Amino acid sequence: MDVLGYVAAVLTTVCWLPQLRRTVRTRSARDISWPYLAVLIVGICAWLAYGIGSRDGAIIAGNAMTLVLLAWLVGAKLVFELGARPRSGSATAATPGGESGPTI
């Protein structure tokens, strides 16, 4: 049964790699909601705590790696969302047509 647990842990962990790759490629994580990430992270932390309490290596390994990947995704989402906002005091501002122009 341990082998099955580790196979499941690997599969549920690597399932995040396509989303991470897409996030890097598009430089956007707008389609991933903050509430979704928050609930998922709390759930993964609960599974990790359960794995630690029951001393189940597969649960510990899978959920620890998933937390690492989710932390990276949260960091990327923060960087891409905060980087997309115009900074106050910048030399340009959006015009009604959506184009950037000089600030008056």
C-alpha cells in the first residue's frame, strides 16, 4: 500500500506543473482565485498535519511538495498582479481608450 500512496502523492503533486508552466509563460495567474488558493492551502496543511500525526511518509511527502508548488504559485500571482498595476507617481496614465499617455 505504501507504493500506491507514493504514486498518488507524485501524481497529485505533478498535476500542478502544467498550471505553473502556463502561469510563467503567460505571466498571469488571474484565472486562479484567491479564495480557491486559500481553501486549498488550508486543506493541504491539514493533510500534512494528518500525515505527520500518523507518520505516513506518502502523505507527508506529497502534501509538503504540493505546498512548495502552491507557495510558488501564490508568489507568482502576487508578482504578476502587483506588477500589472500602474504605480502612483508614474510618468504615464491610462487614457479612456485604454492607451497609455503622459500624465497631465
